[in-house]
Amino acid sequence: MAAQTPWKDLPWEEKPALRQITTRSIVAGLVIGSLILVSNFQFGLQTGWVSMMSLPSALLAFAVFKQLQKKLEYEFTDVENVFVQSIAVAVGTGPLAYGFVGVVPALEKFLRADESGTGKLIHFSLRELIVWSTGLAFFGIFFAVPLRKQVVVREKLPFPSGSATATLIAVLNNTKIHHDKSAYTNELNDDELNDDDSISSTERSTLLPEDVGVVESQQVKFQRLYYQNVRSLIKTFSISSSYTILSYFIPQVRNIPILGSKLAQDYLWTLQPSPAYIGQGIIMGLPTVSYMLFGAILGWGILAPMAKYMNWADGPVDDWKTGAQGWILWVSLAVMVSDSVVSFIVVTVQSGMKLYTNETTSDLDNEIDLDDEYLVSKRTVIIGLIGSSYYASFVWWVPIYSLIIAIILALFLSVLGVRALGETDLNPVSGIGKLSQLIFALVIPKNHPGSVLVNLVAGAIAEAGAQQAGDLMQDLKTGHLIGASPYAQFIAQMIGTIWSIFLSSIMYKVYNAVYEIPNNIFRIPTAVIWIDCSRLVTGSGLPPYAFEVSIIFGLIFGVISLLKNVYKNDHEMQKRLIWLPSGVAVGIGIYNTPSFTIARFIGGVIAYWWLKKVDHSHDGKTSMIVFSSGLVLGEGMFSIVNMTLTSLGVPHL
């Protein structure tokens, strides 16, 4: 068997010198990212949910170059794998980062002329969408760069998805990952941390024959895992794409009345057996989807019938304004805002205490990091922050003082998002946007003619900053473990972001040209949440008794959030508190129709069964995520086919 190539022998601190910013890796990253972006648009407009897709991006990148390896001028490396994955994530998350599944449709579809401050309705041209996206795209990136030293190098926050992606890349390329105990503690067991997983050519030359056999069997294992994951991705992609085409010609499969026609008609209790929703449920895990199911039962099984019976919501059940769906939305808002506010307060206090402790611990200055030539300079960060903020002042039609406050607030809330992502693998961008709206209600007078508009823009800025900062920090964690250049990853983020600005804007216009949005498929629930939250905090009226019921549930979930956040590091308490539902997950279960939630719950049950009964090892977790990613990507990608059929007027069966 041939000896390993020299680049695999390089120590961690020298690997950033390897070629990463290459034409081939840029093209691959943009193509993979574009596939993810299309998928995220489909599900973002349907349910408000998007995914970074870090693991499938890394796997697809490796698979592409593995097939081309005989034609490559030089070998594809693990650090180049990181670069491709970083571009793909930056492209794919554009629909959420620029507000195309939330704030933008809220402005276009629901903002009244008297709320815009100009007396006119808002409709974006393609050029205006590009300008809008550019204004949101960059300050979060520049702000995230200086946070790397603190949260990745010093505190070693786990960033579970980033660590898992690094492990997958190391397995695929048969290399080592940098020693980082906090990441390993969360992702791997001790047996998976030993250096035997990657043995250099020098070490190989000194091995006994039986040791060589061990190494060869290890390499066979890598090959087996790779081909197994690729086959899984292809199979699940095929199943999901087939369902997508079938659902166009037989749309009845999207809404199966599993609890009877009366409940389906009166309260929308149907099942949409979407492979993608099941895949999303697998990724989310059983606890989260169980909380969502609890929210669906609470909202659509208890509160909606109550509101209809009491004549508090006497319109059609699916009407956002007069129906039960619009009434329970306020309860959903109260639950999510209460959870977010309490979580924000607790995390802010705890983060401040940690920062103080770290700053007074002298040995933190001895943490090993890369040479400055591989890092982004402070000068670049300062110029970028000033430039992106200055550009933003020309983009939005809001008072300059409110814009300055919004950007400062966004930067502050981005720290919260990064730390939450690092510790829990959840970037609470939606909650951060709501917090920004709530805080901004105190800044802009309620009698300001454009108070609702300004409130929405402030929320968009906060959400974009947190999303971009979190994405980059997750990728920087992956790169840190592999030994990639942070500067190269910064370039990857910039390239992916620029591409995503244009592609996201185009895709948004395409969806609106083909479909009448909102409709039964694309209900844009996140947009409704945005506009109603803005109206709530700026003083607009609520439906009958929505305020009283919302206050009750807001207080209940505020207490639950307090308990969960205060005792999040107490494992014994967490075992007990896991039975108390998360406010954000419950809120999502309330505002989405049950058809989405039931399918995700099925996915959560599959994930639980998979990890408990089939394979609970790290390889099992990776295979499960790859399996679910194929389900999501298949339906997301073939939504383009359905869109084409719709635009051509092809009839349903």
C-alpha cells in the first residue's frame, strides 16, 4: 500500500500554509452552496426553518474531488475541504440571513401603507433586493472575526456541529484533528481521540507487520464509511426527490387527514409525509420535536378550538387576521419572546462572569494559536466594520440615529448568538430578532409614522448579524480543529456571501413570479410573526382575550426558561428539566400547522431509535445526519422541477 502523501505529515501549525483558496475549491463551494440555498428557500418559505448543512457540504466536496482525483494537478487536502464547506455554508444560509423568508415578505406582503412612514406600499425590485441584502451581509462577518480568539481558542466552546464537521473531514481524509478537549468531550469518546486514527508515513516505516495490518484495517474502515455515507445520501436524495414530483401530480399526499376529515377541515390536523420534514426532525432530535408537538397540541388542539368556541376568532381557521390561526399566533409570540428575553438575560450575565474569570486567568495568554500571517488583521476588521456600517446608512430609509443604535445592538446580540451556538448548537437568530424588536420599541416613539417599518428593519439587522457571525464562528471552529487558515475561511465567507446576495435575490423574485405567496404551500409563517410582533410592540391592538392568555403563557414559559438556563450545566437537574418544554420549540409548534410538526416528530422518533437501538457511536451520528440531509436536499432541489411544472401550467392528476 502506498505511503501517505507528505501534507498529511505536517504538524497542525504548518497546515494553514497548504493551498486552500483555489479556483477549483471556489467553484465547488459555490455549486454546493447553491444547491443548499435552493433547498433552504423551499423550506424557509414553508416553515421558516433553514439549515447550515455543514456535514453534507463537507461530504459532497470530498466526494466530488475523490471522483476527480486522477485528473487533479495536486491532491485535495483536508484544509481545502474546509474551505469548500465554508463557502457552501455562506451561500446556503442566505435566505435567512437577508430576511427573504421573514422580514422581506413581511414588508412586501403585510405592511400597510400607513405603517411604512411614506404612505405607500413597499415592493422591492431585483436591484433593491440586492442593495438590501448587501446592507445586511457583511458587518456580522467582520464582527465575528475578533471573537474567534476568545470563544474558539481560549474558552474552547464546543460548537457541536462545527466539531462534528471537523471530525467527518478528518475521517474522510484520514488525518488528525487538533487536540481540543471541550470539543471532544461533546462529540467523541476517548476511543475516537487516539492518534492511531491517522498515522504518518514516518510512523508507518517503524511499525511491526501486525501494526501495519491495524493501520490498513483502519483505512479500510475509512473507505467503508465514506462509501456507506455516499450511498445513503444518494438513496435518500432519490426517495425525497421522487416524493416531490409525486406531490405535484397528486397534491393530496401533502395533506392526509390522519385524524379524520372533520379535524382536518376544522383545525387543519393533517399529515404531510414529506421526507424533508422527516429529515429535519431527525436533525433536530426527539426532545425538540416533542416540544414542537406539544406546541401543536396546545395551539391547534386546545387554544384554537377554545378561541373559535368563545367567538374570539370567528373567521376561517387558517385566516391570519380573524381566524384561530391568527389568534394563537399571539400566544406563540408571547411564549417565544418570553423564552428569548429570559435566556438573553441569563446568558448575558453568565457570559460576563466567564469573560471576567478568563481575563483574570493568566494561563489563557499561553493558549497556542496560529501565526499572524494566517489570521485576519485588525486593520481589515476595523475597515470592514466601518465600511459596512457606513454603506448601511445609505440603504435603509430609517432615521440615522435609529440605524446606529440598531447596528450597535446587533453587534451586542451577535455575541449572544455566537455563545449560544457554541454551547448548545442552536443559534437563536429568530429570538434575537424579536429581542431587537422589543428593545427598539423603547427607542422609536409609538407615534412615529414609520415605527412599524423601523422596528422591522432593526430586527432584520440583528438577525442578519447573529446569523452571519454564528455561521462564520461555526466554520472557524471546524477550521481550528483541522488546521485550516482563518484568513482563508474569512475569504471563503466573503466569496460565498457575495454570491449568495445575488442568488438569494434572484430566487426570491422567481418564487414570487411562479407562486402567489402566501398560499397553502408557502404560508410564510415567519413573515407573519415578524409583522405581528412589530405591531404588538408598537402598540397595535390584539384580538379579544389574546393579551390575557398570552401573558399567562408568557409567564409560564419565562419561568421554564429561567430554570433551564440557570441549571444548564447541572446534569442531574437537566435530566429532570428535559421534561419541561422549550419556549421557542413550543412557539414554532403553535404557529406552524400540525402537518409540518407531525412529520418532524416522526423524524425525531427515528433519530431516537437510530441512536438507541441501531448505532449510538459517533460514526452512527454522522451517518444519521448524512441520511437526513439527503432527505432534505432531495425535496429542496426538486422543488425547482415543481416550480417549472407550475410555471408551464402542467395539470395535476
